[in-house]
Amino acid sequence: MSGIFVKWQPRYAEHGVPTFPVDIIGKDKKPSVKGYLSTSLGASKHFAHKFPTAGAFGFPCGKRSDITVLDIDSKDKRLVEEAAHRYGRSPILYRTLSGNHGMLFRYNGESRRIRAEHDLPIDILGDGGYAVAPPSIAATGRYEFLEGSLADLRCLPVLRLPANENRPQGRIPVGARNRELFRTAMIAAQQVDDSEALLDVLRTRNEFDCDASLPDAEVVRIAKSAWNYQRTGKNFVGKGLVTQLPTNVIKQLYLDKQHAPMVLLMTLKAYHLQDERFVVARAMAKNLGWHPRKFYAARDKLEQLGLIECVHRGGQGPTDPPIYRSALRCSTCNTNTN
């Protein structure tokens, strides 16, 4: 396992990418040096001599390396294809230690954006962050190139940001910041690998979505609380609707080749978990990046399966949208369970 960093440091340096050693213990990843986001090529060479046995290494994203990473937090190759469809395809695709995926793009001013979309597990790693580089290795596995090589760093395309970035709409007012960030933390805790990744999610939402950002110490407190719920198996936020689904309903949802009904259901669950009634209107199609026909078909499927129920069909125009409520019916007693 030793010597990976010292072997690959000069190879990355040939392409102008400074690197530094990283300690990986279980799911925890921590740079071995201070000031790693400011690593220069000279410092990188020094680190290779100082840490000759390091098996894992990373690079600062953004201006320092001229690289932006599209981090796809999923093992599913179909999501990789969806990410490529939205953001463009890079010649370099690699697999992470946990089996997830990453693509490298030429830096074009992107900032660090954790969970850049609400319907895909995607992070954009630009200025302000770092990425562990292939072919880093740890006790539990390795990072490895699936497509391309370092030679392709010379011809990386620029990340193609969608016109609609699918970010949650609306600002969080001052009086609702703690509640909304905690709700975000409880949902995100089920999707991230560790507490540091969860804190990244909260810091991003605190910075970009709050009318006035909370102090960082308060964001750290919220993240720790949510992670403790997740770690002890007491995080039930967002799980209620799914755990009540009968097996035959789950099968029908996954039989849809585009998985649109399940995606719509998860989106409604994430944003309207505690709402008695909620809007399911055509505007959601744009937020999801779907054609209206796809959106209506998914909504009709959820209604057909008895998962949502329309209580007001709506009128003409956006001022009178359709209103729905949760309507999960027990398959054996045909009664509502909401």
C-alpha cells in the first residue's frame, strides 16, 4: 500500500496539478498536512519526500489545480450517465473508495457546491475544496480510473452547468433557519458517508439559501446533532412514507424504466414531509429538468397507486395550482394510513 503518493506526485505535477498526502481510516479522509488548499508544485514535491509511504493523496480543486470535480455520490452507472447528460462528459471517469464516481473538468470559476441538485446526489467541487485522487489506495479499497488517464488532463472540457440548476427554490427567512437546516441535515445524513460531508451540505445551504447566515458554530452544532441521530439509528425523517409502502407498490414504482414516479415521490417526501397539503404543479417539471409529459405521467402514476390524492384540481394559471395530500392506502384494509 506504501509509495503510491511518491510514485504519482511527479506524474500529476507534469500536468500542473499539485498534490498532498491524505490519511484514510475507514470512511474518514483527512489531509496529512496543513494549508493543503494552498499546496504549490514545490510544496507537493516536498511532501512526496516527507511522506514516502503515503498510499492516498489528493489535490486542491479550483484555481490551484485548474480542475473542477463532478462528484457523483452513487454506485449506479445510470446516474453517471444522467450526470453526463446534464453536465457534459469528461474523458476521465474514476471510481472512489466507496464505489461512487467522479469526473474531472477544466476549472471555469466554479465554487464548491454540495448537493448541487435536489434530485441527484451530485457535488460540484471547485474553489474551496479538495478531492482524493486516483489511484489512491487504503486498507478498504482503492480509487481507480475507469475511463481515461492523466494524459487526458490536457483536453478536459468545461463543466456545462444546466440553465436550470435544480436547486431548491426560495430563501430561508431568519426565523426559520435552525428548523430548516436541521430538517436538511436529517435528510442529508442518510445520503452522505460521514459527518464532515454532512457539515459541507449544511454550510453550503447556510451560505447560499439563508437570508442571513447562521454562525458557523451553530451550523456545526446542528450537523453534530443530526449525525448523532443517524449514527444511533434514530433518524426517521423522510422514511415514513417509504417504510409504509407495500411490496407490490414498490415493485410497480421500480418497473417504470425511467424511475420518474419514484423520483417524484422522493422529491415530494423531502420537501413536504410534514405538510398536510402541498402543490404538485407543472412548475415542478422545470425544477426536475423533465418534459411536462414525463412529469404528468409520474404524477398520474403516484395518484393511480394511491400514494397521493388530489384535493383541488386547480384553475387556469399559476395562481390557482393543483393541491394534493398524502394518500397512502393500506392494500389489505383499503384505508388511509396518513
